[in-house]
Amino acid sequence: MLGNYSVMSTSYFTHGNEWFRVEFLKSEIRGGLSSVKYIAVTTKDNETKFYEFNEPIAEYKFVKNVIEKHYINK
């Protein structure tokens, strides 16, 4: 996933003593949050992973599912 991505917004999610910084990214010049198809999740240890979705991310439930699947319930 090499390219130029713009950060549309940043949110923080917590679970117990864990926290996750989530950046909503887009690669298209036009469009607002409706064109976000990527997220970058950073843990408190400064480990960052990128995730791509087939369609625009319209709700935070997608992020919640990614965090639960890849970080909490691993």
C-alpha cells in the first residue's frame, strides 16, 4: 500500500488499560469522510498497522471490529 494518503480525522479508542489511536485515511483528492477506505491503528507501544476496506468506512463499528479482532481477542 504505497501512495499518498490524507488524514481525515483522528480518534482514540480505549479498552481497559489499552488505548488505540485510529487515523481515518483517504487516497482520493475529492470527497470527505465518505471516501475514507483506510485506517491506521497505533497502539500505546507506537506500533502502527494499516487496514484497507473494500468500501468507504461510514461508521465507527468497523474500527471497533478491527481492534477487537486484531488486538483484544487475538
